[in-house]
Amino acid sequence: MDFFSGMVLRWYEENRRDLPWRNTTDPYLIWISEIILQQTRVAQGLEYFLRFTARFPTIRSLAEAEEDEVMKYWQGLGYYSRARNLHVAARDLMDRFGGSFPRSYEDVRSLKGIGVYTAAAICSFAWRLPYAVVDGNVYRVLSRVFGVETPIDTHEGQKYFAELASSLLDRGRPDLYNQAIMDFGAVQCVPKSPNCLFCPLRDKCVAYREGRIEQLPVKAGKTVVKPRYFNYLHIHCGEKCLLSRRSAKDIWQNLYEFPLIETEQDMEWEELVKEKRFIDLFQHSPDFKLCKQYPVFKHVLSHRIIFARFYEIELPEFTPVFSSYLEISSSDLESYAVSRLMAWYLEKLNKEI
């Protein structure tokens, strides 16, 4: 296995990508980049990183911000719990460490939302501490090169790959090595149809030799994706409309949305108006007018598929039944942090105006 780190580092010298978080040892900027890149590709994540760090350039600026604003700057990235964790951790850094990142792995690991991978990335990139990163790219590279069939989504697999990654780490250059192996997986050893002909590790790769590139890495089981059915009511009266804030321990917690009726199955308008929740909502507004309805929209999340319908409804006035909702000016909608699904609808709406 002595060949591995040297070959990956030589590949990196020739193929490294010039990225802003690669040109800094600031643990704060490294932290933000790693959290963003956990859920999006570099091409999409770069814009979010630049925008987020321009508004929140320091731990203090993030800690002192209101959660609504943090969520607004995170809008479109998804996995909003990660933005909330960033905010909580920034305040924790102010309280416990005086607004600076601690230099020990254990202290970094103790921060909200920072797992084994992120702590290793921060510590190795910022201070060159000898901790090996293991992300999806690393799992893929190691499983293919060494022909590892242990499922990566099991405790046994995670332990095995962590030990293997640590044994391969170039302890003299942990920062460069970690960046190199992640880039190698992102650019060279990609999930589908990698260009093995020009891979420097081809002659050493067990998966290439045995024709098992597409079979590795192995996962023990697939995530069960469950459907949910959302019916959004875009209710407006003149220049005002209604919003609610999701507060339950559910997807999109603390984000804003139009009044929602969730049903057990997809429903057309004729069925929805017979639902008790709809009848209760409009019991004192018999003169409501359906202005427009949109076809069902399929929105795919990691563990859910949302089938959403949007209905634009006009009222002559807001009755007391709607007092639990936030009444805002329609022109202010852009100021509120919303899910990607809501953002899609608002974008569509703006194009029609």
C-alpha cells in the first residue's frame, strides 16, 4: 500500500482545482466550505460559499445574526438543519472559545453539527494535524483500489475504512493528502463511468482488474423513500398574503411557507375542498375565489418525495380564522427564508407577473 499516497499526491499536483477554501488556513472558512460541500457539488457550492462568507465573514458575524437571516442565505442548499447547526456552533464558539476555533480535534468535534469527517478536514487543512478524512469520494476510491466489499453504510464498514484511510495518510502532509484523495474521487474516480484508461492507479486497482468498477463501493441497504402530499394555499387579499413558519421537528424546520394542508394521497381541487381542514379554514369566507391552480410538482428529497400542488386563492378579507398566520405584503415574500420547493413556485409566479 506504500504506492498509494505518493501516486495520489502526484496526480493532485497536476490536477488540483483552484478553490477559495484551498487558499486559506482559516478554520472558519474551511468549516463553512465543508458543510456546504457535504450537500452540493463544487460548481453549485462555490456561489453559495462566496455569498454566505461575504455576509458572515467571521464567527462573530454569524453568531450575532438572527436565525431567519442565516436561513435566508442558506436558501436553496437544502438540509437546513446544517445551517441551524452552523448558527448554534458559532454561538458556542463565542461562549466557550472566545470567538476562535479550538485547535484540538476533540474540541472541534464537540461543536454542534461537526462530525468525524468535518473535524478531520478542519484540523488537517487549518493546522496540518494528522487526521484522515473519509467522505463519499474517499469511500469510493479506497473500495475500488483495494477491492473492499465491506458495506460503507454499516458500523463495521465505517470502522474499517477509517482505519484504512488513517494507515494511508501522509502524516507529513496531511492537508495536501486529504485534499488530493477527495479531489481524486471527485474528478478522476467518479461514481459513474470513470475514465480508468487515464487513471494513474489503474494497474494497482483491484476493481479495474476484476471488472467491478460499477459494483464498488457496496451499500448494505437502500433508503426507503416515502411519498408525502402537500397542498399549498397561496391566499391573498389585495397586496397582502399569508405565511406560516414550520416549527415541528420535520423537514424545513423554521422555514416559511404558505398555509399547508397535507393529505394522505394526491388530491385534485374538487377533493381538497371537501377536506375538513379546508372547510374549517374557509368557513367564514364563502366568497373565496380560486384564481389559479398548478399541476402537481414532484420534489425529491433524500428520504422523501413531495408531491405538491399550489393553489392561488383570493379573499375579500382575512377573517379571524387566519389570525394564526403571518400577514405580510406580497412584495416582501423574497425577504423570508423558504424551502427550494417554495422558491420554485415563487420564481414561477414572478415570471408570470
